[in-house]
Amino acid sequence: MLRTALRNVLAHKARLMMTALAVLLGVAFVAGTLIFSDTVSSAVQKASEKNLDGVAVSVQAQAADDTPDVGKDGKRTTLVDEKLADTIRALPGVQSVRRNVNGTATVAGPDNVPLGNDWQNLAANFQPDKDGYDARYPLMQGRGPTADDEIALDEATAKASGHKIGDSVRLATDGPVLTKRLVGIVTTDDPQVTAGGSLTLFDTATAQKLFLHPGQFDELVIGAAPGADQQALTAKVREVLPKNRATATSGTALAAEQSRMVAGQNKALTQTLLTFAGIALFVGVFIIANTFTMLISQRSREIALMRAIGASRRQVVRSVLAEAALLGLISSAVGFALGIGLAVGLRAVLEANGAGFPDGPVVISPAAVLSALGVGVVVTVLAAWLPSRKAAKIAPVEALNTVEAPPALRSLVIRNSLGAIVTGLGVATMFYVSTLEKTDDMPIAMVGGMLTLTGVIILAPLLSRPLVSLAGIVTTRLFGISGKLAKENTLRNPRRTAATASALMIGLTLITGMTVVGNSAGQAMDKMTAQGLKADYKIGTTTFTGLDPELSQKVADLPGVGAAAPLRDAGFQTPNSTMGLKGTDLNTIDKVTQLDFTSGSLKGAGGNDIAVSQEMAKMKGWHTGDTLDATFFDKKKAKLKIVGIYVDNQLLGDSIGTASLVAPHQFQPKVETLLVKAQDGPSQGLAKQIRHTLGDSPLLKVQDHDDLRKENAANIDMVLNVSYGLLGMAVIIAVVGVVNTLAMSVFERTREIGMLRAIGLARSGIKQMVRLESVVIALFGAGLGIAVGVFLSWATGHLVSQGLPTYELLLPWGRLALFVLIAAAVGVLAALWPARRAARLNMLEAIGAQ
């Protein structure tokens, strides 16, 4: 029987090629994902280990529970100082103590565009030895910074900015723009920098001036003397640290923590890619099952003869499963090789889009090999299991008398009953989901979606009859006899039609659902951007470090500015709530934002008067005139009087008051957002003036309404485009399934096609018949997919709306129409080869075929 299985694989190479392609693509996706994840994890981990080379203990400054991390001057205060460094240096087993100052700095590139990747734009102090070199940051060119006006940059940042030794470099930390002279270019193994960030080095005194205070450090990196025990040294260091103001961690623990962080960062991407790989393999299951069902139908005489000469049912099942396992193994091996290329290509694409992974070789782990090959073989064998059981049930005499028998009515009744139950459960679950209000309930929606989709797949044969018949009316009227024959051929075996269409339906269900939700969310975000915002410009910083209050006031005095309102943030607690407070200019706030009151007003408000949002007032049972016992986050207490309740406004948040109320309670005096209303509308000249007044910092974000919409849409469009690309794999596999089904169907109908040719149907009519059959199947799958996708997006939309109050279901009719056209095009393209093959059949040979 094993020899028979091998012979069958070799005898039907062309018929199995398409099935092998479906398995191959799915396995390539799985293998590529696992190899990519292992490669990136290994590269980042090695870079982290190299970055920690020589680190025995790390002492890191820690803010006390009752002390703000950032003072009024915007600088951190630590108790890690020279005295502590000298104390640690005197401990037995300590060879060296490196004193680090850490911060962030963003370098301005061409056209003042910020370089790097926001929070990965690191700043540190260059610590030269007696020869002027810093082993932590090896020099490529020039020397290390030694004066207040000098800096060094990492090689990648210097190259991206186009700066050379001696050039003036514009940069920003968390204050005004700085201009310093580039004196050195260094290399670094820091994974944050190599992964798309930047590195700016100052001399120690300048770094302390920018980020800390003289004599203070963020970290002490301790090198151990030869033979010293790392854990014992860590314990000794902990004994001399100021209580609750610094922590000591061994180099081994740091490496382990970084490894956990790397695994966590890659986990989400890996799971996402594996989810899409699972979808691709799930689609492949329909093609595999369809192919083996058709092959068994075509080989029913052969199977009957094997049963007649003594083969048991178990042997027949084993033969089919062995054939499937062999096909799965070969396909998986080729798919794994393709997966290696996919992993390399994925890394290159992400690198081109600024991912900035550390350099490292491609890592192919035994787990990736076994997982990819195992998944391919198991999926193929499981998909062939039901067809193998069908083969084993063929009665020898029955099969010798007829080549093909229609499916039993009982089996369709059972299937339809099961499909109705599963679909009913899925639909009921989704109606329940439509009443839920928390995003935490998304797992319930996923279960309901899976049940609904599975139920529709089971019911697909039943649904195919009315829908295909409806399509047949159109094809018959437009294409005559070819259209009628296409309809009859499609209805001849509804289960086969359903299986072929279901593969396409799954991909289009997911694509449609994501498109509808994405389009609705995008429209909702556009509304939120415009809703309540009268200002022409919203100004902030990329790192949320805030704006200088004095410079913000100067913006209001610019020619062409009609009104400007700064928004300053603080927070306070009441006995039963924690809420944010926006401090602003109450005389201008209603000119830059929509501020509608349901009770009271801000007229004449001042001192400790505040207004609260309608939602917060309703939640806490507050009313105009109430007084709140508030404790600000800086531990100061005050009695706040509610003088008004306003309609919820995203910009204003929970509550608003005067800037003078908020300013004393800010850990650092700053304006988080500045809203500006232009006298004559937004203009490029005014935007440029605003930037110049605020110091032309590369951290600045001066956004008009269009900029805000583009920023909101960018994230949604990116997710949709990535999803389209990944789900495209499932659609490609579905197309392969259509080609496979049509090709094998043409083989089954060889004699029939010969008879049609004999009674006068031209070759063009044969081609048209096969093409129309393909288009009808594709449109049937597309129709089901779009309908199910719209239903699921409607049901889950309520969960999305909790984070977007303006969310409402909006169908993107243009894109949905495009999906239908793409499905029709898929049907035409998938039929090219089968139609050509059918038209070229020799009439007499076809009539005599068995």
C-alpha cells in the first residue's frame, strides 16, 4: 500500500502541484515568521550582551516615593554622586567605576526634520581615559567632546544628517534648541541606537548641566577585578547605597532582563504573523480536502479493485494518508526553503522602513525546522482524513458499476443541520457582543466571529444553490448556452463548489471586516479631530516634553494670530476619584475650542474655580456649586469649586481651570499643548513664524487640521496595508484552489466536453463556459465573504466605539465594489489554464475517454 501511495503521487504530479503550492505557501509563512523572530531576537540579544560586556554591577539612581523625578528646573535629582562613586571604588573586588549621565537628544537633519526615533534618541557623557579614548564609545573620526559647545554623534546619525567633523549641529533635549560643533564620530553596540535611534555625546559637565545637577549621575557601571564573584560584589555594593534612592543589579541579571524585554518586544509581531500564517494554512485545508476528494472520485475504480483483491478499509485509509503525508513533507521542505528567503526579505523591508535591527546572521533553529515541517505534514494529513474515510467506504461492486455517485442526501441534511446550529450560535454571540461596552470583551467577539464564519462555511453548499442559480440567470441571458452550462456545472457538486468558494470567502471576510472597521474608525478620528477644535493649529512636541510658557505667550502676540490658549496639565485626587485638570486662559479658550455648557459657565471664574466634563459629573454625581476636597499629585491640598459642567471635549479632558491654578502643581513648568487661532486662516508663512518664535526645535509639532487627519489616518492605513499584504497570501492560496478545482473538474468531464464539441459547441464556447464557471464560484465566495465581513464589523463596532465616541458604521462602498471586481478578475485569471486545456481537447479522444 505504501508503494501504491508513492505511485499515486508520482502518477498525478500535475494534479497535486496546485495542492502542494497551497501547503508550500502556508509553510513558508510559518517558517519565515519563526526564522525572522529567531534572527532578530538573536541579533538584539547579542548586541545587548556586547553592550553589557564588562558590566559586573549596575547602580541606577532611583527617585524616592515622596520626591518628584523631575524638579521645577526640568532636571532630575539623584543621590548617585562622586562621593558614592569613590565609596564603591574602594570596595574589595572593584576594578573600575564608570559614571554615566543619561538623557535624550534629537538631532535636526536636512530641512529641520528630526532624526532617529523619538525615545530611542539617546544622549550620554563621553568619558575619556588618559589617552582621550572611551572604550564604551570607540572613535571612528575626530575626538571626544571636552567643552560645552562640542558633541560627538554615532556614525549612522552623522551620515543621515550629512554632518562632518567641524560642522555645526542643531539639536534639542527638553529645552531650547542648541547649536554645537561636531568634534567626533563614534560607534556603539547599544541596541536602542542600532535599532533606529541616535546617540549624542557631551562631556560630563555639559551632560550634567543639561539633564541633572553638577556632580550627579544616573548610573554607576562597576567592573569587577579578575576572580571577583559577581553576586558577592553586588551584595557589597547594595550595602553602601543610599536607602530607597539607588538600586544595584548584577550584570547577569541585567542581561537576563534585556533578553526578556527582547522576547516581549518580538512576541506581538511573531504572534501576529503566525496568526496570518494560520489563516493561510486554514484556507489551504479546503484546497487539500477538495483535491483528495476529487482524486478519490476519479480513482474509485482503482480503489474498488484494490478492495476486491483483499485490501482492507484501514489499508485504503493508510494509503491515502501516506500519500498526503508524502505530499505534505515534500511541500513543507520546499516551503521551508522559501520561508528562509521570506524571513530575509521581511527583515529587509522593515529595515527600509526604519526598523533598524542590529546586524546578525540568519538563525535557523531546530524548533523552527520541526515546527514548520510538522505543521505542513499535519495539516495536509488532517485535511486528507475525511476523503480517506470516504475512499474506504467505497463498496467494490458499487464502484465497479459507476464511476461517480452523487453525495447521499442524508449527509447533506446532517451537514446543513450542523451548519444551522453553529451559525445560529455564532450570530447569537455576535448580537450579544453588539451590546457589550468594554474592549476587554474582544475575546468573546473573536469566538463569535469564528463560530459565524465556520457555520457559514458548513452551510455553503446549501447557500450555493439559490445564489448560483441567481447568478445563472444573468450568465444565461448574457452568454446564452455557455452561461447556462456554467451554472449547471457549478451546481452539479455543491459541496465542491462550496469548498472552492470558502477558501476565497475566508480571506475576503477578514479583509472586508478590517476595511469596514478601519474606514469607520478613520472617519470617527477625523470627526474627533475637527470636533471641538476651532483652532487652526495644534502645537506640541514629539517627545511630550512640552513648550516653554514664556515662548508660548509670545506666539499670542504674533501678527496674524487671533487667539492662543495654552493647555497645562496637572492632576488631583478626591476621596472617590482621580482626574486630570487642564489649566488655560479662560478668556481665549472658547475661541480655539468648542466649549458648550449644560450647567453654569466660566464667566468670571478664577482662583480655585473649575469646570468638569459632563461624563465625569454624571459618573460622580457632581453638580454646579459643589466643592471638591482635592489633593494634587504634588501632595498639596485645595478646595475646588465646580462653577460649570461642559459637554465632553477630548481636548479639555476631565476638567479645566485657570493656568495660575495648575502651574504651581506642575513638577516642571511647561505648556503641553498650544492652540492657535489665525485671524485669516492657516498659512505656511504663519506656521513658519510660529516655529521660529518657539525656537525652531526639531521636537516641535505645528499641525493644522489636515496634518492631524493625516497623522490619525497614517496609523490606520498602515495597519490596513499590512493586513492586506498578509491576507493577500490567503487570497493567493484561494486562487490556487480555484485553478486546481477547475483543472481537475475539466479532467473529470473530458467525455462530456467531447460530446459538447461534437454537437456543435465551439472551442470559444468551451473556454467561455469554464471561465464563467470560475467567475461564478469566485463571486459566490466574494459575496459570502463581504456579507459575513460586514456583519462581523457591525457587531464588533460597538467595542471600538468605546475608545472613539464619534464612531459609527460607515460602509466603504467604493472598496467593497473593488473587492467584487477583484473577485471577478480572479475568476477570469484562474480559469485561463483550465479553459485553454478544455478547449484543446481532441473531440474523438475525449468522447472515448474512460
